[in-house]
Amino acid sequence: MWLFNSSIGKKFIMALTGICLVLFVTFHVLMNAVAICWPSAYNSVCQALGANWYALICSAGLGLLVVIHVIYALVLTIQNRKARGNDRYAVSARPKSVEWSSQNMLVLGIVVAAFLGVHLVQFWARMQAQEVMGSLYEANGVEIPAAAGTLFLQIAFQNWWTPVIYMIGFVALWFHLNHGFWSMWQSIGINNNAWLPRWKKVSCWWVTAVCVLFALQAVVFTVRANQNYYVENETLKTQYMEMYKEHLDKLNAPLIEQMQALQEEYQQLSKNTSMDFAAKMQRQSEIQAEFSELNSKIEFNGAFLHEQYMKLHLIADKPEPAVETTPAAVEESVEEVADTVTVNE
Ligand code: HEM
């Protein structure tokens, strides 16, 4: 089939997957803008998308697009080098940045892939992957809900190296996308056309806007994370509490079901007049024991998740020092207040 065998077919696949990835990156930068303007709405979106089937299919499709894009890029590069030998860059005149990125596509690709690796470990692996497993993610000894996107921003951007790696990633991405668009217009064959320069300008502006926005967002996330905004904001804390409650309901649902079944069995036994009395008493006391065991599991889950919520401030790199409440500390603070009062008088 021409699409897979011919050179133009392969370039078409590159262009198509490339456009889809650019659309994804554009959607992503807009989603990040929500995290800046309205962090609690961002968490709600994370909660809604999370690990539902639509989101999982989209993520798998995205992964497939990346794989196809990379494989075809490698195949086309090898083919071009074989065909053109040392003359491979002698095409038509192109802007300096495109010329430079064209010659450094392998390095740029590796930098973008390295950034993406770090990025996916920081977010995707802790959010969507964690939600699929139905577990909480542990950070600094605190277990946190996978849908709490803003807490993951806190964890990532409170490290000094995160914005550094991201900035390098955005620069590489800018060169990569700029070159990608440029060669796409060549591949599609829009040559000597009055529209070609316009399309090239639009794509350059688009790519620049996306990368600059990403960079500005990384700055805002870094500043907020270093102010512990994401662990101290009251609206967000209420939302985290709701997420813990939701997780608690999920944990307790099978236990409550078992308790209901036991209750029913107990009632059936009470009504049963044909059963041996001793056996009946034996089973009823077993049921009572199982019931109280399940009850204490439910209580444990509640206490455990409440404790995690109370410890949320420990996620911060430099958490606010806890208020000391030993008798000596209380006496000291009373004395301090008394001193202030005397001075004011
Ligand atoms: C300031 C910059 C960025 C921030 C704060 C950010 C944040 C996030 C977050 C929170 C997620 C997890 C969403 C979830 O699993 O529910 C995510 C996923 C992802 N990000 Fe980013 N991102 C940034 C830049 C980028 C860039 C530049 C790229 C591409 C080159 C990128 C590619 C991805 C991909 C492929 C995923 C996985 C999507 C999926 O699960 O379907 N991100 N990002």
C-alpha cells in the first residue's frame, strides 16, 4: 500500500501524527492554564477524566501516535541519508533556526524524549497509572489521592531542578516543532504557492505561543509550589478532603457489602427453627466476630485516611513548623505575650 511503502505515504503519516501531537500539546497548554486560573476546577477535571475508559483509550491512542511518529521519523531519516549522501541538507533556502534544528533533529528528539520521560514519571505515573491500580501515591510518608493534580504540581515544582529540566525541554520542543511544521509543508508539496509563507508564519507563531505559555506556566507553578500554595490553600484542602472521602467510600464498599450479607445470614439463622440449637449459636457468634472485625477495618480506614489528610503539609519541601504544645512551650509563649503587653503599656 502506497501509504506504508512510498516515501510520500510515510511523510503523510509523519505529518498526520505530527499534527495530532501538536493539537494535543495545544490542548495540554490550555489545561495547564486552567490549573493556574482555577486550580480547584483543574482538580475536578483530573477527577472526572482520571482512569475512566475514554481517558484511558485517549492516553493509549496518544502513546501509539508517539510511537508511530518516532518509528517513521527514524525510517525516513535513514532513507534520506542513503538517498542524498552528504548532500542531504541541500534543499531550498530555509530559516536559520529550521536549518539548525534540521541538522540536530536526533539530539533534539533525545532531549524532548528525556524531558517527556521525567515528566511522565512526575505526573502520569503518579496520577492516571496510580488510579488504574486503585491506590494512593506516597510522598514524604503521606499517601495522596491520584486525582489531586495540584498536589503533584507541588511535589514536582518545589524541586529546583524541575523548572530547569522543563525549560530545556521547552526550548528543544520549540526547535523540534518548528522544524516539524516546516518539513510538513514541504512534504505536503505546497511549493511556490502564495499561501506557503503565510502557513509557515502561522505555524511558527503557534509553536512559539505554545512553548512560551508552557515556560510561563512553569514559572508560576514553581513560585506557587515554593510558597506551599497547593498544600495550604483552604479551597484546595476542602477538595482534598472530599477526595479522601471518595477513596474511603471505595475502600469501605466491599466491607459494607460483607457486613450486610452477614446481617442477613444472622437474621435467617434467628428465624430458622429446624437448625440444631448449638450449631446455630456457634454460627451466630462467628458472625458477630466477623462483623466486629469488619467494623474495626472500616474504623481503621477512616482513621488512616484522616491522618493522611492531617499530614498533607508534610508533602511540602519546607513545611511550616508545627506549633509546639508542650507545657514548657505554652508557658514560654504566655510569657512572650505578657512581655509584649508590658512593652506596649
Ligand atoms: C508546564 C508544563 C507542563 C505541566 C505542568 C504538565 C502537567 C501534566 C500533568 C498534570 C499531567 C497528568 C495528567 C493526568 O494523568 O491526569 C500531564 C500528562 C502528560 N503530559 Fe504534561 N505538562 C507540561 C508540559 C508538557 C509538554 C511540553 C508535553 C509534551 C511535549 C507534555 C506531555 C504530556 C503527556 C504525553 C502526558 C500524558 C497524557 C495522558 O495521560 O494521556 N506535557 N502533564
